[in-house]
Amino acid sequence: MKKRSGRLGQMRVTADGQGVVSHAGAELLRELAGFTGLIDAWDHVLISTYKSVPVHYPGSVLADLAVAIADGADSISDLKVLRDQPRLFGSVASKPTAWRVLDRVSAAHLCGLRRGRAEARARAWAAGAEPDLSSELCLDVDATIVQAHSDKELAAPTWKRTYGFYPLACFLDRPEVSSGEALAAILRPGNAGSNTAADHEIVLARAIDSLPEHARPRPGDDSSPSYVVRSDSAGATHHFAKVCREMGVAFSFGFPITAEMREAIVSLHPSSWRPAVEDDGSRREGALVAEVTKLIDLRAWPEGSRVIVRKERPHPGAQLSLFDTICGFRHTAFIFAPRDARERERRSMAALELRHRQHARVEDRIRQGKAAGLKNLPCAEAEENDAWLECVLAAADLVCWSKLLCFADDDDLARCEIAAFRYKILHMAARITRSGRVVRLRLDRSWFWAKALALGFDRLRAAFA
């Protein structure tokens, strides 16, 4: 038998440490919420619902909820993580107080909360988080099922035979930090349709309103920032395509393989197919693309719409139709159009197909969203859950902006997912000390990312100085 380590059981453990705090990195997000004006904006929206001066201002409560969500909270009671460390986070609202703040939010207040996030985004972009507006930016739209385990307003059976909600969200793709800004989301019943054009129109309108005014698309203005709305086939409706053209944005939607499409694919000459490409420009193994615009009827779609098909060898476990099985290839298609009928697309079919294929990144955004508050809508009433959803979107934005402003030159931190970001940055241990009138947050010097977080605080404060 091997001799056990002599260290086992030798360390004396006591619960009398002083000045020690955990989750020190979450303070970075709280400062960011303050610097961008998010706390003040939300205060301004809800302060009229109080008859006297509140102990905990509503903007601070909601911002603390957003920070807690980014830190790993999936229920209101998890706000306790911040509240139990008053030396670091100050006075934080209790669970009943947070419940009451959410309960104060009405439909009119929700519009104000969204305006507050838009104002915060404008300040964050002005401080250095703005994307390159001279290049094409992508707005990714997708829906996801959020299960409910009790009876709640709007909860209903879903198409996956579960019970809950079916929210629809729009993200601004930020590939430089392998993340996305959460522009907008709407809460929908679990039995909402996947291709409901009215819902897609609402979420796109809210997403554009969430952008800084100078960065919004301007229909008919060639100098306007260029956006493309990407969606799977759920967004491929004539009405939503028309709305995109009216709002001055291009679109790229998944397109169903109908009988007409199958005939067009079969009729293509072998020379019509071109190799598909990967992100780095190399050839995608076993994948080819071809255009079928002239072989199908697109008169109901906006002028300038085109359809491209990709065929590739199916990967193990791929779900194939009978047509795919006979042909030996898995076929997918998408329809796209520029923001204006006068524009002509000069990129190759392979480049356009790659742009649409990158819409798959939205699955990562939703997966990380579910790891940061979107997995659970904790309230019984719809308006309360709408307020929670706004906090979830704010949490995603705070994490994205912190990466852009504080860690952009460190790929290990800028491109990591939320779970790794918590482990490396948000959950860092520290000790609070006082010297004269100066309060110091002394990060654990043995932690590998301590210097990065200290530098992050300096960069954040310099950006808003």
C-alpha cells in the first residue's frame, strides 16, 4: 500500500479571516455599469415609482442583478453572493427588495430600461468598445427554448414537448472577442411560432434602437453603417425580408429545400459548382457551392435577392432527407439581398456562403447566455421576467465591453467563454486593506491573472476619465 501524503490533514482550518474577499473581479463589472451610466439611467426610469427616497435605488438593484448574473447567478436569491461581501460591494439589496424592484417594472418602464442600455452602449463605444463601422456588421437573430418548472405567465407547451418560453434574441457579432453584444430580446410563449415575421420585425427594430444613433442604418444613405441580418430558415419570410429592406439592412436567411429547389439543384451543370472556403480562406474539404437564382421563382422577394446552395459530404450522424440520401450529399441553401436594390454584390459565392455559415456563432451566444441567466426566468409574471431578461442582456453586454476595454490585447481572456472568464477574472480572491484614507483591493499575487485584472481596472478608469 502506498504511503499517503504527509500534508493530508495537517493544515489547521479556522473561520476567522479578516479583510478577505472573493469574486473581486465582479467589481470591475460594477464599475463599468456605473461609468457607462447604466445605473443612473435605470434609476431615472424607476425612481418615480417610489413615494419616498429608497434605501436601495432601483438602478443599483438592477445593475447588481446584472453583475450577479454575469458572475453566475440564475435566480434572485443568488444576489446573496454580492450582499455577503459589503466591504467589497457595499450595501446590496436583499432578495425581497430585489423582487419588489422587478415587480415595479411595467411595460412603459421596460422601454425606459431599453433606452438606458442603449445610452450605456453609446458611452461604452465612445470609450473604445466601438466596432469598425466602416466594415459590414452582422446582426444574428435566433430563438431558444427556456424551460419553466412551474406555472408562469406566458409559459406554454413547446414544440420540443417541454413547457416554458420561446424568447427571440438579436446579437451584434463581435468576433474580435469571440462574443456578441446582446442588443434585444423579446419574451414569447412556449408555443410561439418559429417563423413569426411580426416577432422578427419587433426584435430587429429594438436591436437597431439599441445601437448608438450615429451607428444606426440609414435607408437610402450610402455612407450609412452597413449591417446584414442573419437568420436560419425561421426568418425567411417575405414580410421580414421586406422589413429588412425598409430598415436599410441587408439580409441572409436560411432557405428551405423545396421541390422547386431540388429540381434546380439536379439541373445544375457540374461546372456550376465552386469550392466552399473556411475562415482562413482555405478550401473547405468536400463542400461545394452553386447559385440557383435563375432557376427558381423569386418574384415575391425583394429586388436583388439571390439563392445559393451548398452541398457537402455528410458528417457522421447528420440528419439527411431522402433527396440527400439519393444524391450522397447534404444540401443547405440561403437567400440574401443587399440593403438597397441599387447595390450589387461583388463578393464570390464562396465568401457569401461563408458569411452565412458564420451565423452558427449565434448558438454560442445563446449557450453562453443560458450559462448567464437565460436558463431560468424566475418570476411568475411576464413583466417581471421581461425585467429579468433586460438584466440578462445587460450582463452579456458588461462582459463583452469589459473584454473589449480591459483585455483586448490578451487573447486568453478576450476570447474565453463565460465559465472561463468567471474562473480567471470574476471569482478572483483578494484582501481589502486600509492605509490612511486609501482603501486597497489587494489581488492574490499567486493567481496567474491577477496582474491582468489590476491592469484591467486601470484601463477601465482611464477609458472613462
